[in-house]
Amino acid sequence: MIRKNPRGDLPTIHPSAFIDPTAIICGLVIVEENVFIGPYAVIRADERDAHGNIDPMVIGAHSNIQDGVVIHSKSGASVTIGKRTSIAHRAIVHGPCTVGSGVFIGFNSVLFNCQIGDGCVVRYNAVVDGCQLPANFYVPSTERIGPDTNLTRLSQVPSEASAFSEDVARTNNDLVQGYKAIHNEF
């Protein structure tokens, strides 16, 4: 469902993107080209700051927002998802938040008030809260990363994790084309 927020902002969706009919895209959301948004995903840009402003939520080209993902923001703060980034099933991305390009965010992970550098991999059930994660860092499953975390103990993304991330992005790009081809059959 594509709908406006209470302020009247409507999403802007590139014609090449595929949004599952069960997904909800609300308000000042920009969906760039060849994006896949899966079943029951919710992306809401509807909260305002103290002055009535809302920053946009941008989903970068060739990215995928999978089943049940929630993207929202506190007090109208921005959320940016880079290009060729995968946000896996049931993850939560809560702004303010910037997720770089070529990033993989695993199942059930939570991002809040953070910056995730290009090429990072955050595995399933991890939490990244209140910090900046430099490019190409690897966050293991169930890890909690916060402002007091010593990032030197984290490793760089291993090649097999990078290959997996690239495969997920490619697979979901193929899904965009497949679902667009059968779009009128829904």
C-alpha cells in the first residue's frame, strides 16, 4: 500500500522498482531504481521534528528490503539505505540511520541511531546502536555494538561473507525483474 503521511507527503517510487502489494510505504520515502521491497515490509516517514520537518527516507538503487522489515524514524530524522544493500527478513532500521552501499543487514537485526559504512556485514540478531561502524566491518550474529564498543576487536568482512552478500543482492535484483514481469497477474 502506498499512502501519504498526515502531513500529506507521498512516496516517490521509481517505475522499475517492485513493491509487494502487502508492503506499506508511507510519507516522504524515495525508492530508487530496481529496488525490491518484499511482503509485509513497512517503511514510514511520518513523524515530524519539533518544527514540523521530516527528512526523507531513501532506498538506494538495486537494494532489497526483504519480508517484514520495518524502517521508521524518530522525530523526522533521515534514514538512508545505500545502493546494492540488502536488509534481510524482519530487520529493524530506525532513524536517524545511514546504511552505506553494498551492505548486508541480517535477519532480525536492529539498527538505531547509527552509521554503517560501505561493505559492512551485520549478521542475524545483531544490534548496532548509537555508533559509527567504519567500512567493511563484520558484526557477528547476536553481537551488540554500541558507543562504548571497542571496534578494534571486530574483523574485516571475510571473503565468504562478501560473496554471500553479493549473491543476495543479485538474487533480489533478479526477483525485481521476475515480479515486474508478472505484475499484472496479481
